[in-house]
Amino acid sequence: MCVFIRILATAMLFVSFSSLSNAKLSEGETAPAFEAKLISNQKFNLETAKGQVVILHFWATWCPPCVQELPSLQLLSESQTSDLVVLTVNVKEGPQRVQRFMQSMDLTLPTLFDRRGEWTRRLGISTLPSTLLINTQGRTSQIVQGEVNWVG
């Protein structure tokens, strides 16, 4: 009986992981609609950003490449035009920790929180940092994994 339960648990785990991998967003697909609260307590709705290019950047404070990349993303955000929205999504960390980190780095990037990793999983993000580039029609035009110099 114990062996049967182990086999069943392993099979269920495999099915769970394979269904998660099928949920991965692909280039050219419409980005799923979502609404979330920014670090500033303002609400952001992806649907309202249609007509603008959206850079949706996933990161964490414990990730060295993420930390190195954020200043160039900040510069891009500061030089942005009205047709570009730069948003960062902090993965699985609390607002207080992230606010302290942002202040210590002198960053003012608009930041969303994915406290439980739900959006990260739903979009198929498995590497930090990762960035979704969403075009003016709301479709994912590129998925970038790893550190990028956004101004160089």
C-alpha cells in the first residue's frame, strides 16, 4: 500500500508540474489581464496600458543579476516617453523589505508584488531576472531571461 501511495504521489506531482509548464506564456500571445497594487498603493491594470509598450520585469532583492540590472532599468524608466510603461514585479518578498531595498539603491521604479509567486508561475517565469516586453496591442513580443543593460 505504501509503495502505491508513493507512485500515486509521484504521478500527481508530475501532472502538476507538466500542467504548470503548459501555462507558460509564449511570444506573440496576448498577455493575460491583471490588476495589482503598486508599491505606492496605486492600482495598475494591464488592460489600461494598451496602446503603450510595457516592460514587465520580474526580480528579487536576493538575486545579484537582478540588483545589477535595476539601475539601467531605472535610467530607461526616467528617459521614457508616454508610449512606454516600465514596471517591476518583485517575486515572493514583502513590501517593507522591498521599500527599504529600493530606498537604499535610490530606485523609484513602479513595483508590483507577487508575494506568493502566482503571476510568476502563471506566466511561466522560471528565471530571475526575466522581462516580458508587451507590445501596444497587448501581446508579448519578447521574453528576456537574464540580466540586460537597458541603456547600453
